[in-house]
Amino acid sequence: MFDHLDRIEKQLAEAGIKHWEILCSRSLSTPVSYEYDKLKGMGYRETSGIGLRVIHEGRIGLASTSNPNRMTQLTEAALASAVYGEKATFEFPAQPTDGSVKIYDESVPALSGERLVQRGDGIIAAIKEKVPDVQVSVEFHPTVQQVNLRNSAGLNGNYETTGLAVSIEGILIEGDSILSVYDSHDSCRDDAPLEAIANRVVDRVSGARTLSDLSSGAYPVLFSPKAVASLLIAVQMGANGKLVQKGASPLTERIGERIVDSRISIHDDPLLEFQPASRPFDDEGVICRRNTVIEHGVLKGFLFDLQTAGRLGTVSTGSAGRGISDPPSPTWSNLVMEPGQNSVEDLIAGIKKGLFIDQVLGAGQSNLLMGEFSLNVNLGFLVENGEILGRVKNLMVAGNVYEALSNVEAFSREQEYRHGMLLPSILFGKLQVASRT
């Protein structure tokens, strides 16, 4: 695909198109997966595509292709799209003068399938040695991606990134009950602590064998970073500049107000080294920077792409994300919540009677745009007098994200990277817990 970019530029010049942008991406992935203790497959997938965006007669046109034989139709399709496109409120940016981040590591492309199979076999053997009746699924997903972005203002930006996602799941079947315990690690490097991840799965499975009961009521609830990530989807949506521009965000018109606990600061940081969501410039060529969304509980700003920023009379925050066939939109990279002072063990020790939640289900069924959540507890434990007693089943936790984040007892000093978020554990003072038994 990269070989066709000069040809597309020539076609644009011949068509008299003065304002254009070409995004080209190529990705290679070689996943290795295990399912229920057995090697399921070793894959090889190479994908590439070109997205063309034009501004013609003041309107935006968009076209894309992954077929090298359809390059001649790309310009025509973009022009046809512009007839019905949005009115442009921006200009394409010039060549970046700065912007770099470490996101490529040679250890990832050097990984062979055979080496990953050896690791997978070792993980399964280690887990089953400690919990023989657990069925184990493992996935390694190494990727290498190249990105080139050009536009009519002279921009010609390139970067290459690597990624290795590792996930381990332990499945315990006892009668009609099925327990799934999972853990994962994402990085641009081959640095996953496999033994530690496997041990966490073993510990959770072992602790879940003992069952406890918790009746409905309001209790202190400790969320692990995995569970916190489900709540913060609401904050990501609320700070999306496009939703703000449409008036759909509950945070519209609240800049400068305290919306959560004063100890909470949240940033979007695309410059974290060796994190898969990091990048030197966004998908419109704007240099990436750390954007503060919430500082000491106060709402400080939103994330914008060029078009959304233009509609609101502001500037892009370098937050544009897009697929090859999609228009850009404001997109989070790495959400970072500042940690606290306490260890997770200290937080548990301070709970007289409450709940520790490690995994949840159902965030997508909540009205997270307005901050409302209703989460099924997929893996939770009863805590009494500072001790974890046993797994609790058939529980649901509900409330409002912003109210919950205003009723925080403490944050852990430990952070974990989960689903594009670097998060501490959070102990909430009281949340409503509903038992379905």
C-alpha cells in the first residue's frame, strides 16, 4: 500500500484537489492461542489499507480501500462523498516540528511461534500443577504496525509500533457453576510477567472455591483496576469533545466545576513509553500531548479532533483516532488516574464488612453516557474484619459514576494497566449492592 501513495498524490493534483489527507496503515499479527488446555492455533494475518480525506468546495469527503487494484477509484469516491459531506471547520496541519515516543521494541518481531508455544505450554503446566481441575486458555497476540500520514499542507509523518498482548483465563466447572478468572498484560515490549499473571489466576481460583453470602444493602466496596476500568468508560464518554459539541455529555458547561473527589486527577497521556495506545502524533497529524481532563476533582477540559474543535471554536488536543474507512473522532489513548498512598492490603484490612470486586460484567448495558452503572459481579469476595472470606455470587452493584467517585475512602498506591487505562484500586465508602438469591 505504501508504494501507491505517490500515485494517489498525482491523481489528486490532476483532479485539482488542493486540500487532502492520506492515511496508510499496515499491520502484521502472529497470534498463538490455547483453548481448554490445548493449542488451538498459530495464525498469521497481514492487513493494510489507505484512507483518503479531501476538502472540496468546503465539504469533507472520505474514501478508503484495502485493494491495490482500486487506487484509481479512490479519488473519485472521495469527491463523490464530499458532495454530501460535512462542512469543514478546519485546515489540515503542516509537518510536525516535534513529537516522539518510544513505542517500538525489537523483542516483539523477534518472537517465533515456537517460542510462544513453549511459553503457553509452560503456563498451562504451572497452573494445572496447583489447580489440576482448572481448564486454561492462553493467548499471545504480537503485532507490528506501520503508519504513514500525508497531507496537502506538507505533512509527511511516519511511525512504527509493536505490541504484545497476553491473556490467561482459568475456567473452573463445578456442577452447574462455571467460574472464569482472567488476567492480562499489554505492552509494546516482550515484558509480560507470565509467572505473576499465572499466580494471580491461581490465587483467585483458589480463593473462589469457598463461598460466602452477602445480603442486599449499602457496603464499602473495593474495586480492582480491572473493575475500575468499567466505571471510567463513563468519564471517557463524558469528556469526548464530539458528545460535548452535540450537547449529549453530562459534563457540558461544567468546566471549572468539581465533579468528583478532590484527590482524583485523570489525564490522557499518549506519550507513555511502550504502551500500545501511545503515539507521537494523532490520526490527523497533530502532535500528541498529555491532556488533563480532571485535576484535583475539577473538570479541566475535553478531548478534541480538528473538526470538533473547529465547530466549538477551539483547537485540537491531538486526540483524533480513526480506522482507515472511518472519519476521525476524539479518542482516548492512555487514561491515567493518579494513585493514592495505601497498599491494596491496607485497603482490605480497613474494611469491617464489605465487598472486594475483581471482575464485572454488564457495563455495556448501563447508561454510562449519563454516568449510570449497573454491574454484575463476575468475581467478588466477601470481606469481614479486614479478611477476605470467600466468593460471593449473584450480586449486582449499581449507582452513578460521578457520585461514586465523590464518595471515595482511599486509592491504592499500586497501579495496573488495564484496557488502555493505568489505574489504582479504589475503595468506595458505600455502594448499593443487590443480591439476587
